Amino acid sequence: MRDSLLCALMQVYVTKLKGKHKNPELPAKAMNFFIACESTSRKAFDFVSANMLGPCLRTIQRRNATTRQPSIICISTSDLESRLVRHFKTLPDYDKSTLTELLLDLMALKYLQSSHYQRALVLSLVESTRII
Amino acid sequence: MIDITGMTDEEVKSKLDPSSDVERAKELKVAVVTIQNPGVGKSPFFVLAAQPQSINMVSDFNKDVTSVVSSLCKREGTASLVSVAADGVGCDAKFIQGQLVSFLRGNNNHVALVDTNHNTKNFRYQGIGGSCVVILGNHVLDPALLPLAGVAQELWRVKDWASDLVVLRLSSAATVAKVATLINEEAGSVCTLCVTLYFMRLKLYAVNTKKAYYRDRISFLWASMIWLTSFEWKSPLGTNQSNMTINRRNLMTETIALVFAMARCIQAKVSYNRM
């Protein structure tokens, strides 16, 4: 129970309640929750974060920028291999036999947007996708 | 991607304008790797690569990505590629068939299949979509029985063809129970519709459930395949959309491939063999 998201959110709330600790280190679960919330809907994030004394938008953007990976549409065969190997090595049970499947699916592209990170124009699946 | 380094705000805005001369891709083909038993706290899904393209464009993307993953798994030794799945569009059919034939000849170590959920969703175009008259022996698969039985309209007049939930609700016990109450209708057609819905659900259960034993899964899949590929069809239009040849091909591909994949994944999660 102490490792639950509910407790993590409560910890964030209580830490910032008195206004003394304005920028505390957030529990991983709470941070993941706020990142997921921001990627789903910016408005929802504003609402939730403001009411639960969560991190500001800029904190989330800084965090996302540190973990950003190269675009998946601009990779060569060698990049594909290194990307896959890097992912495999993060798996805790990779030493044991691992079974994998490859899924290939099509998605409709609708919106042309600018990506400040890539310094490029990109096509996105949904209008609300924000590439920063 | 279009490089905008050095462009002014106005130039970027003009490029973003819907009337600009930028040629836009219509689709993004995404390759997702799923890993069985990835460990606690790790997602089984990993987006590996993607390719912007025109609608249903034929390219070597499938072949290239499969070849990279397959050769890497062989080299690493601890990972092995079990299957490659795509949706049922015609542009991927040749690739899927080629890979499956290669597997059956012993040249490949992985099977290739058309995704089960896509197949079941596609079956509705003929089954309840009304694009052709679907016949089983002396009986007709009659979609008009669904509104008569009081089944919710969104299940038989489908708006979201991509939703998995709509298929699950259509082929649910509740729908079959409603249709089975139509005692004043022609008994053969009522039975045909009920059994078809049952087999649609059985097929989805065989692949998506986490609990069934692999022998049961294979039996369910094979039985469903026999029923769902036994229909005849009559269409005054005679177009591709109104016959079930493509459906049959996809159902057969899927079943043959999954029989091997399931036997191989005895201790693992078969339900990850889907999109």
C-alpha cells in the first residue's frame, strides 16, 4: 500500500502543502502519473496538477527532454539493431530465454506540426499531440 | 520530416498551412516488438520503427524490419522471434504468405499471420454488413435478426469498425441469448447466426485469454476456422468487397500460424500474439 500511486500522490500533496518545499523530488510513481497525464491531455494535466499540488508543466517538459529518443521514422538498419539491443538490455529477465513478436500496423496520419526538438515539420496521428 | 533549420516563423507557418505544397504521407506503418515475460514493471510493447507512406503502399519495410529483428535474435541467442503479425490489408498479404511458406519449408524460425482481432472485425463486413448474402447449406446468415432481437444498434450498424469492444459485445452471450429468443423466425437462420457469433467469440477467446491451455486454444481456433470458412456467398455486385475470399485467406493464414506459435509458447503468454 505504501508503494501505491495514491500514497505517492498524497506524499507530493503533503510535502508542498505548507509552501516551504516548492521543488521537492517527486516519487517515481507520482512523476510517471503526471507525465502520462500531460501526454494524454494538457488541459487535464493543468487541472490535476494544480489541484493536487503536482509539478509544473516546465518540470515535465524538462524531464521528457532528458529521456527523448531519436525519431522512429529516421533510423537506419544499424540504428534499428542498436535500439533493439538497448531495449533488450533494460529487461530484468533478458538472460533467460525471451520470446518476441513483431507487429506491423498502419495508422492514418492527419496533422502536420512543427517539432522544435527535431527542428522539423512532422506528421502526427492526432491533433493534440505536442512535440516539443 | 522536413528540416526547418534556419527558417523564419513565417516560413514555418506557411509550410504548416493546409494549402501549402508539402506532400504529406497518408499513413504511418509502425513496427512494434512485443516481449513475453518482460519482467516486473516493464512494458511488453516497444515501438521499434515506423515508415510514413501513402495508403496501403507496398514497400520493403516489413521485410527489412523482420530481417533485422530475426537476425538480431539469432545473434544474441537469448531472444527468439516467434511470430510476425500484420493486419489484413492486401499490401501485406504477400509478405505474410511468403514468411509463412518459408516457415513451413523450414527456412524461417518464425511464423507470420494476420491479426486475429482484425480478422474477426473484417468478418463483419460480409457477416452483418450486408455486402453479400452469406449462406450456410440451406440457411442464410441473416443480420436482420439482430434488430429484431433488440440488439443495440451500434453493434450491427457499426460506426467505429476499428473498435475491438464492439465485436466483443456483438459476439457476447447476451447477444446470442437475445437472438435465440426469436422463436417465430426461421429456426435455421437463427441457429446459424447464434453459432456464428459463438465461433467468432471462441476465436477471440482462444487468442486473447490468459488462462487457457495451448491444446484448448488450438482446438478452439481450428473449430472456429472450419465454421467461419464454410460459408458460401452470393452477390449481385461481384466486387471484391462483397465476397469472402480475402477473409478466408486471412483466417487460414492466421489459424495455421497460430497453431505453431501456440504450441511453441506453451509456458508463455499467447495473448501477446496480437495487435
